[in-house]
Amino acid sequence: MIPLVDAVIEHGLGARYGDLPQPARSAVQTFLLDSLGVGIAGAAHPLTPDVRRAAMGWGGPGPARIWGAPGSGVTPATAAFVNAFQIHCQEFDCVHEPAVVHPMATVLGAVMADVDAAPGPVTGEALCMALAVGVDLAAGLGVAARSPIKFFRPANAGLFGAVLALSRLRRFSHEQARDALGYALAFNAGTMQAHVEGKPALPLQIANAARCAVAAADLAGLGVPGPHDSLEGPFGYFRLFEDAADPSVLRGGLGQVWRIAEVSHKPFPTGRACQGGIELMLQLAPRIGAVSDIAQVRLMAPPLIERLVGRPWQAGMTSSYARLCFAYCGATALRFGRVGLDDFRPGRVVDEATGQLARRISVWTDDGVDPAAFTPQQAEIRLTSGEILTAATAALVGSPDKPLTALENEAKFRACAAFGFAGPSGALADALISGVSRIGTLRDCSVLSLLASGQEPTA
């Protein structure tokens, strides 16, 4: 049996568009549009100007574009960093639930920067396959884990997926791809401490992973040798970043399970662990006369939910903290019947009326043992009258079992584009939707980057 890293490379470089089943092709198209949309929306995040300013100081002009920022081009490494940050900074990007990985943030951030810098046009088929194999590795590393998330897996696994995608786009040899994945290991970093504290280092870790993917590919492309046993070596990915793992799950899925078809939408701009509870709050809200009638709210969920979003509401908390606080998200859903991008503007998250309700909301752990489970979840609302309202869900909205419709996906994209461009964006949104809808026949995918930056094609 060949080493796992070689099996991964054979799949990543050798798979063909004809191998991609229709559900996977549709999923690539769906989540390409979704990720471009949330990346554009990220242009309006309050920290984005500072992130861009910092990244611009690391490199001069170049061929790549920053989304939501019409103007001169930047280096691919800079574009990868900024766009990956923008994709994830509002917690609105898609997620592979069993893997606990946001695969498109790092992979697409790096890939589109490479598309912009490519010496010739990159076709839609080439882009689709790069994304598909990149997601296969990023999510495959996650589903192979058998222990609770310890390091920040979306960045850790995402870096490997992005490097495999770039290796395919650049038509690397097997040896070059092995070197590039070696640098994915060498450059890997990302801590859950940022999650515990609710700090924006989370999307910045994803941004850094995308930038490091470009650096890894650049080095390997020039023949700089990297470590070769990057996955199963004594200091490889599995031994360093996971307490327990079964690498055979990754190996067995290669070419058999296209992980992009297992990815879930996010209908709300929050941590995925908040979203089942939000769904249940929206179900129960119409049965409540006034929020003042609510005495207590309890969400019973698997251990991962309490661990990720069971934090209390805090006066003066940041938007990054609030997106990972079910107490805030649940209170917002009960008060306003929605949870949207505007609900995480800095002034909104410290609203005291929402805080009063949030203090009555708590997350309780059920007896589940799966460290990556998001469901089942059950909500219980006890009213001041003594009446108890309950609702439950076995699958999250946006998951493969409860997917968004094509119209819902498009509506989310348009809302994100309007938010990110901060003004009329109908023509740009129409053009991006049209381009993605014909991705399989698109001759030059750089037009997607041009439109996402806010510019119309000149011809």
C-alpha cells in the first residue's frame, strides 16, 4: 500500500472532471457562489480595513484582486490572505459538519488568487476540479479525526486542501505536490484559544493558511524540497494536530466520496453550533406573546455545541464573541424573528434589552459521545405563566438533509453582495450568478474575481 500522502496526490492530480458525479458538480457551483457572496459581504466587516492595510504592507502591486475593493491589483499572497479573511470573518461561510471544517474559506481564497495570477486562462472545469479535490482533503482530514477539535481545524486542514488545489491548478508533478504538502505541514498553525476568547484571530488563522498555501506552492514550484511524510510521519499532521485519528477514512474516501457534496450552507451569520438553536427559537417565537413572558430558555445539545457556543452574554462583547454566543443569537431570534448580518454591527451586540433576555438563555450538554455531532438538539422555553414550550431538530437547516433551495441560495448571495458593496449591486450580482451558473463551460474564471472586486469587465 502506498503512503497516504501519495494516494492523496494521485487523487488530487489525477481525478478528471468526468469523474465528478452530478451532485458534486452542483455542490461546487452552489458553494462557489455562496463563498463569493460571503467573501464580498466580508468587505463590510469593521476590521477589514485594518486587515487590508496590514496585508498591503507585505507586498506590492500584482495581478490578484481583493473582493469588494475595486482598484489596483495585489500579490496573490495578499489577495489570498484578505479574501480568505473576508470569507470567514462573519461566520457565514459553508461548513462540513462531520469534519468541523470550513473548507471553502481557505481553499477558495488561495485558488482564486492563483486564478488571477495564472499565465493563461483557467477554465471553469479546471476551477471546479481544484476546488473539489481541495475540499476532499480538507474535509477528509477532519472526518478522519476521532477526538474533539483541539487546534483550529478549519485553518489546519484547510491549508492542506488549499495546497492540493494549487498543486492541481499549477499542474505540478507528483514530486512537486509532495514538496508542497510538506510545506503545508511546515507552515501549519492555528489555535482554538482564539475561539475560547471570541477573538478575530479565527478568520485571520484561515487567512494565514490561504497565504501559506500560496507560499508552499511557490516554493515547491521552484524546486525547494519539503518534508515528504506530511500526513502520517512521526511528526506529521495526524500525530501533531489530532489526539486520535483514523487515516484510513481519508484514504478510503478518495475518489469514492466527494466531500463537497457533504457540505452545509449557513442560513445565519453565526458559528454553525448556534444555528440549530436559532432555528428552534424561530419556530417557538410565534407561540410567545412577548419576550417579557420568557422566564428561562434551555438548549439541550451534543457536547460540541456547549463547548463552542455555550458562553454567556457579556456587556461590551465584540461581534466576534457574539457570533459564537448562543445566548445572544437566541435572544436576537426571539426578539426580532431573524438573525442577520446587521445584527452583528458593533452597536447592536451590546444592546441591553437583548442582553436581559440573553441572560435567561443557557446551553446544556446531552449524553452524546460523538465529539463532532451538531444534532440532535432540543429547546425548552419556560414562560412566566409556567407553560413550557418545546421544539427539536435532528438536522440543521442548510445541511444535506435539509438543504437550502436554489432560490434561497441566490437570495443569500444577493443579500451578501448588497451588504458588502454597501449600495446598489444588482448588475454585479446578476453577472456573478450568471458566471457561476455556467461554470462548467466558462473559459476564463478570472472574470469572477473581477466582478467580485466590484468591477465590470471591459469587454
